[in-house]
Amino acid sequence: MRFLVLVITTILFFESSQAQYNTRYFQDSIQRLSFSTEAGFIYGSSVMNNDFMNKFIYGGRIDRSMKDDAYNKLNTDNNRLGGDLTFNINATIPVDTLLKKTNLALTVGVSHIEHIDAVFTEDLFQLAFDGNKQFAGEEAILSGTNMNYFAYQKVYVGINAITQKHGVILSEGFNVGIIKAQEHIALTIPTGSLFTETDGKYIDLTVNYAFNQTDTSKNNFSAFNGYGIATQIYKDFALKNGDKLHVEINDIGFIRMSKTALEYKADKTFHYDGVEVNSIFDINDSITNSISQDSLLDNIYTSKKQGSYGIALPTTVNISYTKTFNQKWKAEIGVFNRLLANYFPYIYTNTTYYFSSNFLSQLHLSYGGYGKLNIGLSTAVNIKNKIQLCVGTNNLNAYVVPKSTFANSGFLGIKALF
């Protein structure tokens, strides 16, 4: 229950500048000095609709029908939820004076990134929301559950090149970032079950798990709990018919946590037959003290050690094909996938209509990720070729039919050109 509460409550705060997966609305044919900032949010679940998630996160009554609706969507062992947050500040600096290359620019920036993903069993979800009475005389299966959460800041530098071919503006480049880890929490349960005796006299937890966590006393924005490297590579390919293929690989890298990190492990059966109450007049303190977080951890692990460990970043791959019909209409189809993140491949389309060369709207359709079907809308404006603004969501339907949608997102960006 604590695991699900942590995961579901935390997803509210996760945002991602990759919410649109390709937000390059306006492209210059030459390199220009520019500064930009962008942020957004995206979260979703294959089980909980937006109505369920909103009531759980913000408060409200989760009634029997809402639970039953979620239960009907559960698989035996492959139920997902996840989300991301990224806030980014970037500068593009032409280097033609230095290198005599008019098509090259130096890119530098800083980012704040948070990510969470989880996969959980049908039994664990029902156990969290309806307790263990329903499993009297039976085992609730926990095997295959895992969760990964991290937060870090990154400083990066790279090179971007602009070229033209077959009348199409192309961009390619790479960047390398140095990571400061802020926090990491991970839980893996390869095998596990919870048996409740028929009359509720005792509970047996049989589990093989590993739980990793960075220093809990230092997990705010300024915390330094590790270091790492992250890289990004991207390239456009022009086709003879004027269409374009975009390939991007992001977050190739790792994080090495500091020596103050903790690892708990267990592979045994834990027996629980109740709480001993010393005084009927002190019952609240007796129960509270016996089920504190520290006492729970002390009672359900067989080994504990402190030391450094490493994790691989959940690398993302984005491939898209763009076709320009005329000056008014453009369409894009693509697939986005996140590796090592309990992610379902995200297939998307963007249809763009230009009201003018400096003002557009884009319709988004997609399926996958941490949710299901998504319908989005965004708009962008180029003001006197000096300021570019974009705002949108990939989940407009989340606000219209929350009971039938399973993800939410939003993004906002501003760019100043000189």
C-alpha cells in the first residue's frame, strides 16, 4: 500500500518537455543567437482513468463503481503507470565567427528532470484499495512488481548544424551533459506473495525484493547524491519528394549514486500475527509506534548495506516522418519509445495547419505510453521573428471525458531570437 501511495501521489508533480515529442514548430534556415525555456507535464496509467487519479491525488470519494471499473482493466501482472518532468533553459550560439561555419551553433543549457515508472500486479492494486480481507485463505501475488523514481539536474553542451537539401531545412547535432543526482528510489520484487489466514489470525509475507534509496536526509533540490552522464543525438534526413525523416536518441547514459545510498534486500517469509497493546488507554500510540516506516523496514529485510551503485538512464528513441502538402498543411507520423522504463511504445500523429507563416495550430492523435488513446491540441506563434511561443496538451480529452481517458499532459515554451 505504501508503494502504491508513493507512486500515484508523486506522479502529480512530473512534467516533460518531450510531451509533444517534436515541438520544432518554426525552423530558421540559418543559425541565430537564441535563448529558450520550456516545461510541461505528462503522466498516465493503463488502469486508472483521469477521474480516478484526480480524486485520489486531489481528494474526493473513490466509490465502488470507480474501483470496479479500474479492476476490469487490470491484467494479471503487467499494469503500468508513469510520468516525467523536465524544465529546460537553453542557448544556441552561432560559431561562424570562430570557425567560419555559418551553419554551426554551440548549444548550452541546464535541465531539471524527474521520472517515475512502475509496473504492478492485479492483486497488489486490489490489495491497496480494498485491503486483504478479499484474499482470506488465498495468496495475493506481488511477483514482477517494480518501481523506479529519480530526480537530477544536468548541465550540457553540444553542437547543432543546419543545412538545406531538396528544399527542406534539416537539423542535426548532439550534446553531452553532466548530471548531479538529487534523489533515487527503486523497488524490485522478482517473486512475492501475501497470504492471509482464512479467519485473519495471521499474515505471511513471502518475498524476494531489493529496495534502493539515496540519502533521505538530503533529497531537496540542492542535494548531491551522485553524478552521471547523459547524451543526445539527433538528425534529419531529406527525401527527394520534399518529405523529412527525423531520428533522435536521448538520455544515453548513467547515474552513479553516492556512498551514502542504502540497499535493503530480503528473500524469506515474514510472519505477522497482530499488534500487542500494552494499555487500552494508550492504544493509539501503541499501534502507531509499532507500524512506523522505520519499524516496517526493520522487520521486512534480511540484509542492509550502505554504498554506491549505478543505474542506466531510461533511453528514449523517437522516429518521425513529416510530409508537407503545401504552405498550409503538414502532417507527421512517428513512434516514441522509452527503454528500461515499463513503457508501451507511443505511436503518434501531428497534423499542422498554418493560418499564416507565423501562426499555426496542431492536432495530435496518439496511443500508448503510460496511457491509452490521446487527443491533443497545441498552437504556436512567431512574433516578428523575435519571439516564439508554444502551448498545448496531448490530452485535451482528459479535461472533457476524464472517465474515459488514462493520461494527462501539458507543455509551454518560449524562445527569444536575436
